[in-house]
Amino acid sequence: MAESNTLQERLTSIRAEVREKLQAIMDSRSVYEYRKSVFDGKTGLIGSLMREMGKIPKEEKAEFGKRVNEIKNWAQELFDEKNTALKELEMKKRYESERIDVTMPAVKHVHGNLHPVTMVTNQLIDIFAGLGFDIYEGTEIEKDYYNFTALNTPADHPARDMQDTFYLSPEFLLRTQTSAGQIHVMEEKKPPIKIISPGKVFRSDDDATHSPMFTQMEGLVVDKGITLGDLKGMLDEIVQKIFGEGTTTRLRPSYFPFTEPSVEVDVSCFQCKGCGCSLCKGTGWIEILGAGVVNNKVLEGCGIDTDVYSGFAFGVGLERIAMLKYGYNNIKLLFESDLRVLSQIDD
Amino acid sequence: MLVPLSWLKEYVDINVSPEVLEEKLFSCGFEVEERYQVGKDISGIVVGLVESCDPIEGTHLSLCMVNAGSYGTFQVCCGADNVRAGGKFPLALVGAQVYATAKDHVTVEGLMEIKAGKLRGYDSFGMLCSGTELGLSEDLYPGAGYNGLLVLPEDAEPGADVKEITGLNDWIYDVSITANRPDAMSIFGIAREVAAVLSAPLHAPDLSYTEKLSKTDVTGQGLEVSVAAPDLCPRYIGHYVYDVKIAESPAWMKRRLALVGCSAISNIVDITNYVLKELGQPMHAFDEAFLSQSRIEVRRAREGEPIVTLDEKEFKLNDQNLVICDGEKPVALAGIMGGLNSEIRDTTTGVVFEAAKFARDNVRKTSRALGQASDSSAVFSKGVNEYTTVMAMKRALHLVEELQCGTVSSTHVDVNTGNSVEPRDLTVSVKRVNGVLGITVPDEEIVSILNRLDMQPELSGDTLKLRIPAYREDMEAYQDVAEEVIRMYGYDHVQPTFMPTASVTSGGRSAHQKALLRLRQALAAAGAYEAIHYSFFSPADFDLLMLPQDAPERKAIRILNPINEDLSLMRTTLAPQMLYAIQRNQKRGNIEGRLFEIGKVFLPKELPLADYPEERETLCIGLFGNEESFYTLKGFADTVADTYGVTFRYEAAEATYLHPYQTAAVLLNGEKIGVLGKVKYEIADELVLRTPAYILELDLSPLSKYDSSIKKYRPLPKFDVEKRDFAFVLDQGVSCEQVEEAISGACPYITSVRLFDVYEGANLPKGKKSMAFSVVFTPEDHAFTEQEMVGFTDAVLRDLQEKVGAVLRS
């Protein structure tokens, strides 16, 4: 028993020593080193205990082994606890050292954007593509014939006064309307025809609401039994997609040489829902495009049998749509490439 | 076009409010741009009976007690010389609004509100008004031109509204007429539409007159009219009027002319203007005494032939201009303005009236070429119809009798090319009319509408027979009938349908359009904003780019009628406008940014244009800012290449506007398709750029054959790739590309060569530089052994030594 007592005392003192030393250690590296030394099989305070087994009387061996294992387990646990505590402390310190001012400005991601008119064009193309329309892009320089004559606007026609045309030669001009593309399409393709034709057009106008160059999109459908009602049905659908659900259209009589009947199309004001505001000048309606049933003279000129086929066409100014949709107050803003303007809209 | 409601009411009974009339006009195709009351600016004016009027001593003022009926009796100080007890004058009550006049009591200087006040110590509650203060002229209301109080009729009730008495409550409609309806360009023309849309009867103007003596009886000489240019003058009617007594027109005519913005001159001239406004037919009156040989000849002017028009402007004419001549000389510029030599004078006793149709295009062109325009030329340019030409002459002669300003002779000369002024037949199918509209308009509605439009419809089964009035030259086919029906029936009857009979089509962007969209999106993702610039630019832009006189870019298409010189050429390069965009941004404080434009340049095959020019799709990128460099721009070029799945090569190059040593040509398959570089300092200085700018311009057309190149998945390497870094010392003149090519050529397994460091300076011999490359070796069928790798690197070192004289940096 004397020896047991001694063993007991030794183990108690080992425990006290390890506990004390470990308490003083404040970094995990030193914990690791100390642990290594304590469990060293030759020299370690605990690790070397098993070496004494040989000297232990046989009947006490079991008890000795049990005690040594106990202290081993106790020490492992103690070291693990210390490690955990230290890790927590170190993490805490690390986190604290990395405190930042979250109100400082963000690092901006560099990105650019498409032009607002391109955005509008893409939206319209997506809508019409979904309805089975092809996209035809004509040339900006056009023959007088395609821009006017074939569109039922011969040389002495008063409608030519409606548009101030830039001429390049007696035969060539800058197209005043994307309608010019209609004829090329109908010359090349027989019905059914469903196209839209976006592009730049030119008129000799220059003020806050007119730019000498702007973007138009022409739409043309030629097929069997196409009516004015079909035009209205399609426009009703389109304006809801552009300006939001509940937007309706109103047709009113107008005149274009290449359509008969011709209509101006107004949309119900999407800002005031028709109650009257500054955008719609109190009328509840906003004029957005011209349209009509394709004039038979135009179809016949392209060799299309008007006893079988009929069609509708429309032309819309895309800057106007962009201005209405995004709120630009001057068309010139769209051609100045001011980054403060271009970076505002992402649609 | 201005349409007074009171005038309109002469032809049609209007029993709807002015607002409803506006809506009705709008719904049937005549947009009212503005509707206003003649006296819209003034208010609070009633009839005032001056009951007593006592001069205020030592002043020009009178102290009046003015009876304003139910409004009460007011004390008013008045300075007018014609104020008198018992007189009835307009009284502006306290709170009324009238025009303010200058000291001369004639010049209007804005509006003023009447307040109770004191004059010379006397209270005054209101103001007795002159015609000017109410906005009335002598033409609008007789006596209104007097510089003193406006005298109201004896029978005016005190307290009654002066606006009603003086016609200031009349409404003016400013109606916009579409180009297909020149027949509606007159008060009567609009009246026809109003009658139709209101289903009200139409009262035509009186055209009756009685012919008396012939011209030969009166002057001993007949009237001879010949038309030498029937293509430009399909109809010419002349009629002689004698015993003319030039005087003022009656008040009703002066008032109407004044309401539509026409000043009264004399009865004969006023009749021509009145008929123009009433019926839309320009007319002219010649003083017969000044028509040499009593002849009228309509012909093209001779080269250099002079004429002085009524407004005393002289013009030199040519054979593109049509003139009306007497036996010797031009007496009028056809359709535009009369000549000074034959104008109506106070002494005129004989008049030849002219009503003609001149070719609209010729009038328009002459008017533009000479810079001379009139109400007549505006109407002729839109087109008149011969039905109205005939009608107008009758109307003018009727008015001569009505105004008792002359005697209508029996001398009437009508030269024409045989065009009928009778209604013409048009037969259409009702089914087709409805087919245009997509609805079935009830037959009785169709008949009623076309009846109201005086087209005399006869319907049997599907066949609709019409008699189209001669003034409706626009009516040609069933589509036109459909338009007439629906604009009267109402567009709100059109039911939305969704092409129930049309074929199903699949549409969408072409491969090319998709590629351009991808490119735009890639450039935006890389940080650039899209710009859109005009397709035309300035000749000075070539100088900005420092292009030599023979540069191909200078071969640009000219606009014949540009807005100004700065917008006069079709662009052949996108660079100048990009430079200006950078300049604009910097001026506005955006000193760094990235812009791109995809647009067309216009390359003529020959000038002047004989064929469509090439419209070449071109990309321009402009970067500016201290963080930008040649290499950030080159990164954008590589983005373009990546978008199309191609590889660009770059080689040092020159461009007139770019830095001589920081410029590269972009090569695709060995062919130059563009250029990029730093903007020259001379240009940056001229544009006052605060930070460096870089420009790329690239022809996109050669890339279009890669529009639909679909990238395929490449399997990942089965074995680990080996990466080795090399640092070489080489001559400074050796380019990165040369080293890259030498490395790539050294071993077939090299899949990537990337420069990661360049160094010049201390530790290196003069004229040398160090370049460090990261090289990737990709195994194909087995993992590389260490020996193999040694072999590969040895090969690289050997090749580099041989090809570019590079040695491994120690």
C-alpha cells in the first residue's frame, strides 16, 4: 500500500505540474511542444510512466496500468481542452484585428451597358421574334424608288413634304423611314411575310424633340385575310409588353401614302392610367406610332396578288419609346454619349 | 388651318358644344391642334350705360356713373374723348382682365387686371374700354379701331356680355389636314365633314350671278386666254367684270378674313382671299387696263425673264417657272403671287378674275427655288381639284354682285385639258370593305355614312355602287371606301384579333444579328458603354485625324442638302465622333470611361453615287483615363476575337491619329481588319483631353463568316499538366510575339505560353531585357516523366537560343 500511496502521490503531483504548466502556456505551438514532451516515451512525465511497468510487482501491475491510462486520458483531455480554448482565443483575436468600417464605399464591379435605344430595340425584337417575325435590316442609303415611289409616294406627291429628305444624288437619299425595307422584303420573298425592320432613319429636323438621325422600327405582315382588327390585336399585345399590363391602344384616322386606311396609334397613358397628367398633356393618351392596312398599290407593285393577300404595317420611333419609358426629356441626350446618362438605365 | 365656328355655322347647323365638335372632328380624321375663343384673354366685360358724365376740372377726365344692369351702377373715371352721357360702352368690372396698352392707347403691352382705384382723388370702380383693350380691330368689329371708347349698339342691354355682342365669344379651331385631303383645306371643306359626322344638312354657298354685257361690248376687245404649258396648268378660267367700284368690303367679310388671319385690302382683292379661305381655291384679280392686248398667256418663263411681285420683290425666272403673261410680259408668278404691274388699284374699273389649277409639284418647286411663298402657293402645293376651280369662279362672281362692287360680264374663258368635274363611278364589294376592317359594319350604316359623304351609295347584295364627288380625288378603291366607313363609324368598333387566318411562322434573329448582340453584350460586360453617333460628320473631322489629302477616308459621300457643313458627309470612319464623345465627357468631368459604337461607315464605289455604296459594319472603342493603356484596349480586341471564336494577331503599325510607337494593326488570318493605339498627343492637346485616350477601329465584316461558329466542348486533360517558368535575357528589340512563337514551336505539347514579367535596367547588360514566361505542357496519352520534362525544357532553351538569342537568366 505504501507503494500505492507513493504512486498516488506521484500521479497527483504530475497532474498538478501539468495543470500548472499548461495554464501558463498561451499559444497553441507551445501547447503542441509541451504535449510532445509530456508524452515522450523516454523522458515524458506521463509518457515514461509505462517504462516502470517492469519494476512493478505482478499483482499491482493491473492497478498501475489502469492508473497510468487514467492519467494519460486525463492529460489528453486537458490538452484538447486547452487547445480548443486557445484556438477560440486566437480566432477571436484574429477577427478583432480584422475589424473594418462597413460603411466605407464598395469596390465597384466594372461593367458597361447597351445603349438605351439598343435596349428598346432588343426588347421589341424579342417580343416580335416570339410572334414569328423575322428581322430585316435594310441599308441607310436608299434609292428614292424604295423610300418613296414604291411606297405610293411619286415625285410630285404632297406627302413628300411631310418629310424633309437628305439627298445624296437625284437617285440616292438617306432613308426617311424604315418602310423602305418593306419593298425589298416583298420583292425577295412571297407571303406569308412577317418582318420587323429596325434601323436608323434621317430627316432634316433638328430641335429638342427632333434629331436629324433617329431609329425606327417598321413592322410588316402580309398573309391571307389580314385585317385592321389584326393590327389592333397585335398592337394591344405589344404595348402591354412594353408599357405594362392594362395598357390599351386607340386608333384614329391618319394618312400615310403606303397604307389605306392609315391610323395613328395612341396608348393609354401608363403614368396616370388615363386620368390626365403632364406626360400625356392631360389627354390620357400618348401618340406612339403610325400604322395601317398596306395599300394595294404597294402590294401590287411588288407582284403580290391583292385578291389573295392583304397586310398591315406599322412604324415606331424607338427614341420616342426610350424617352417615354425611361423619362429622357431631350432626344439629344441619346446621341451625346455622356457616361452619366448612359450609366443610369439598365433594362 | 384656322376655322371659325361662326363661319362654319353658315354651311351646317351645329347643335353640339364646341368641345364635342372638336372630338367629332378628331374622330373622323381632322385633328384639332388648338381650339380657342377669340376673346380668350379677356373677361368681365359688360355693357355699361353712362348715366351721367361730368368733367373733372383741370383734367381731361370725366367722372361717370355707369349703369351695368344687374351688376349695379359704378362710379368710373374716364379719359376718353368720346365718353358721353347716354352712350353705351364696354365696362370692365373690378376683377376683369383686358389688354394693357402703351401711352398711345394703340400698342398692346400684355394683359392687366382691373382694380378699384383713385384718379385725381376720385374713386373709380372699373374701366370703360376701347376696342384695342378688348383685342378688337376695326376689321373684327366696326368702330373698334377708334382711339377712344368702343361704341356699342343702342339696343345693347346694360349688364349684357360684351363678348357676345362683339363676337369675342366665337371659337377658332386650328385643324390639321392630312396630305390626302386637300379638298378639306377650306372652311366649306371642313363644313362638308362636319355635316357628315353630325348627320346634319349641308348648306352650300350661293353661286348664282347674272351675266350682263360681254367684254367686247364694254371695251371693244374680247378676252383671249391661251395655255402653252397644259402639263403645268390643266385648267385656267378667266372671267371679266366691269364697272368695278373699288371700296372697302362689308364688315361681315372683313371680320371673317380677320378671324383667319387675313387683312382686308379692298372689295375685289378681299373676294379672292375670301374664296380661297371659303373654298380652298386660290384666285387672282388682274386690273384689265394693265393687261396688254387683253390677252392672257400661261407659259413657262424665259431664261432670265424678270418679274416684280405684289410685295415689290424682283425675281429672275427660268423655264422651270410658270408665269401668267399678258400680250407682252409676265403679270403673275403662277399660283404664287400676282405681279405689281397689274395689281388692283383704287382706280381700277375692270377686272379679270383668274381661277386655275396649277401642277402642285411645279408650284412647290418654284416657291422653294425663289424663296417666295403665299397662302395660294401653300394651297396649290397640296393640290386643288378642278371641281372647286369651277365652283370658286362662280362664287367670286356671286360675291361681286352681293357686294355690288362690279358688273359680271358674259365674257368667260375656260381652257382645260378635258378633266371631268362630274362625279365618277366606283363599284366595290361590301365584303372586301369589311374584309379590310375585320368587322362587319351593318349595311344600313355603310349606306348612311356614304350618303352623308355625298357618294350616293346604291347597295344590292354585295355590290356597292358609288358616285364619288369630283373633289374627292383620293377615292380610288375599296380600301378607300373602308377608310371612309370606319372613320365615320368609329375606330373604337374595330375588334382586336390575332391573325386567325395567317400562317404560323418561326422568326427571330439571324446568326449575324445574334453575333452582333453577343458582341455588344461582351463589350458591355468588359466595362464599355454603347454609344450611338450620327451617320454623317464634318469634312473637318478628316483634319482632326491628320489624314493626308489623298487618304481613302476622304472619299466620302456628300449630302446635297445638309443641315450644316458639320453634318454634310457620310462617315468613312467612326474615330472622330468617338474622339468628340471622349472630349465631351471630359469637359463634363467624366475623366475616365469606356465607350464603344457599332455602326456603319459608307464607302462609295464611285462618286457621284451610281450604285448602293458599301455600308460596312464597323466597331469603334474609345477608352480614356489614367488607368487605361494600350494593353487594356488590346484586351477589348481580344474580347472581340473571343466572341467570334477567332484569334487576332497584332503587329506594330501606324495610323495618322495614333501614337507612332503605341499602335498595332489587328490581323485576322493575316489580313488587316483594324487598328488600335494611343491617341496622338497633338490631338489630345487640341481636344484638351485631361487623361490619355485610346482608340480601336475594326471592320466587322470579315468576322461575319464566324457569326455562327459554335464552340464545342474539349475534354479535360486526362493527365496532370506540367507548368514551367522561364526567365530569359534577350536583346531589347526582340518582340514578345517572337519569343512566344519560338517557345510554342519548341515542343508539340506546349498548350499555353504567357508572359508574366518584363524587366530592364540594373543587373542587365545595356540593350538587354529580361522576359519571364509561364509555359504549360499538356500530356496526351501518358503522364510526363521527369526525363521527358527535362528534354522538353532543354528543347525550349535550345530553340530560344537559336531563334531569338535568348539565354536563361541566372
